[in-house]
Amino acid sequence: MMSLLGHWFGNDASAASAALRKRCAARGWTLKRNRDGEGFVIEPGGRSPWRLEWGVSQRSYLSGHELRLRAMVGIDPQTFAVLMPAGLMAQLEQQVFAQSTQGVKTQLDEHLPEEMRWLAMGHHLSPRRLGALGGPFEAVGNVPGWMGDWLAEPFASRLLAFAGVPEGLREGWPNTPAMALMVKRGELVWRVQMDTPCPDRLEAAVAVFESAWQQAMPFSESQPQAL
């Protein structure tokens, strides 16, 4: 890990680290190490709502390192929703089901990430309601009525482009990066498996996340009711 950190923050900064610092300076973003020293944090300043973190993955379903983006949206704290690649969600549902049928419900409740517990609690959004995202992605939540509008265009096309899903694909796409976009306790959170935080990829992720945030904000005013 120290060699990785040296690659990004050492005195002899690599070309990749220098490029990231230059990109952040050009955008007026602040780049610094995170608290545990195992990654970095980018804060945009001004009125931009998000915070970006990159470091060792905090989720077992995201191997290696992950990108984390978060911003408050003010939706009812009881509302939850998660969007994942279809293949990943299927794998996690199998894991949750296996644990729940082996008499370890207490352990399931206490130790699984909340987005995995939602898979057993929430309502699946139909592929038709998911629109362009239906097929490559699946969504689960407790307020299905607003999720389709939230995940609609232009966010849908931006996410598909970021994920490298071929245009017009309606079936599952096996090469989608592991990720989870969540609304929980009034906060929007996006986790993406990302071992190499190159500037172009990070900036593309910020653009996708800002689109998701902008489309979620109107619902903070209407306050959808959880089921």
C-alpha cells in the first residue's frame, strides 16, 4: 500500500499523480490524503455538493480499490434505493438468500452492508420502468414510484457510457464495472470498483454523479413516502 501511496503522493510524483493534481488545480478542487492515509479525497469547494474519495474498497463485492462519491439530497431518510449491474445484483441476492436460509438471520442483519439487506426487503423496478438502464442494470428500493423518473435520461445514457455498455443493448452486459448507486438516509452515494484513479475516469465519474444528484433533488421537495 505504501508503494501505491508513494505513486500518488510521494516526493517523486509520477506522471499520473501530477496529471491528477493538475486537473484538480484547473477545476479548483482540493486534493489531499484521506485520514487513514490509504487513499485520497477530492473536495470541489464552492456550491458543488459532492465529496470524492478513492482508496481501499470498503465492500466485499468491490475488489481492490473503489471510488466513492457522496452528496446530500434531502430525500426522506426512510427512503432507500440501490442501482447495480444486473449480474452483480443477482450474485448478491444469492448470497443473501443462502445466509437467510442457513439460520443466520441475526448475523445477516448485523454484518451485511445495508444495500445487500435491501435486496431482500425492497421492490425490484421493472426493466420497462428502468428504461434505457433495464437489462444491464437492476434497481431495488422502497419507493418504486419515483425511482424510474430519478434514473431516467439524461442520467441513464451518461451512466451507460461510463460503464461502457454498447448503445442499444437490452440484455445483461457482462463487462459493466462493479458499482452501487444508493440513496440512504437522505444521502446519495456511489461506489465504483476502480483500481486506477486516472484523471479522465474520475472526472467522468463526477459528471455521472452530478447528473444523478440533479435528478434526485426534485424529489427532496415532493418527499416520496416509503412503503
